[in-house]
Amino acid sequence: MSTDEILSKILEKLSAPPAIPLSIDLWDIASIAAYLKRDPQVVRERMACLPSFPKAIRLPTKTGRAQPLYKAMEVIAWTNSHQERN
């Protein structure tokens, strides 16, 4: 790898926004779908409506209902709770 390529990669990492820790991150349906490797519509219509799925957080807005957000750690825990046991 050339010096220019290394510098380019370093600059790319420095200019990227810092990652939000999973312990405080909020995910939208698209983020959950990417994590679960499912279509967002499947998550919205078949998973998020399940009683066991984490409850949505809706931040206040002036123009009606905000999009639902979910605590990342709760979604991960919910996913892990469905792991098959031998």
C-alpha cells in the first residue's frame, strides 16, 4: 500500500462521524432491518408489532407522530433471546 493510500485511509477515518456506543444508540426501522438482514417492511409489519419486541420511543415533534426509534441494546437482546438452544 502506498503512502498516499495510507494517508487517504487515515483522512477518511478522521473525517467520519464518531460511532455512537450501542449502549445509548437509537435505531430506526432501517437500522434494525440492516442488523437483522431483513427488509424494512418485514421488520415494520411482522416484527415490530410483536408483543415481545422492544417498545418504540417517539420523540415529540410539532407535526404529528415521529418515526419510531428503538434502543439498540434492547433490539440486540431481543434477537439473542430467539437463539436456538441445543
